[in-house]
Amino acid sequence: MIKKGSKVKILTGRDKKKEGEVIEIDRPNNRAKVQGINIVKKHVKTTKEKKGGIISKESFIHISNLALIDVKEKIKKTEAKK
């Protein structure tokens, strides 16, 4: 089960084979935001409070495109290689 704070690997898309940490989950739509993955540009209008411009931020990715990484298993593999 993928939860907030879980380490995941991206299976498909332009960020394939990258790893990151889940920062937000959208359960009704089966989507998750992963830190540093699926970065999109957003154009923001200038307001009295905020300066406008182009910002980069993470976008949601479907949970079926994520694989949970077992941290304990990964540690065992690296120790076995040594």
C-alpha cells in the first residue's frame, strides 16, 4: 500500500526508473504526488500579494505507474554486493 512518505519507483513515463518520496495522495482518483517527479510549469498571474511568473511544481501521477520500494530489501542487496 502506497502511503505518504513511502519511497517509490516510477515505472512508466518521462521519469521512468527514477525514485522519490510520496508527498501527497489523492485516494478518490488513485493518484499521488512524488517529490521531484512529473514536474510541470504553471503560469501564475500577478496579484497584490504575489508576484507572477512561471513556477515549476510536482503534478499527480497515477498509482498504477508507481512501485513501492522496500528499503530493508534494498539495504540487504547492497550489503550482499560488498
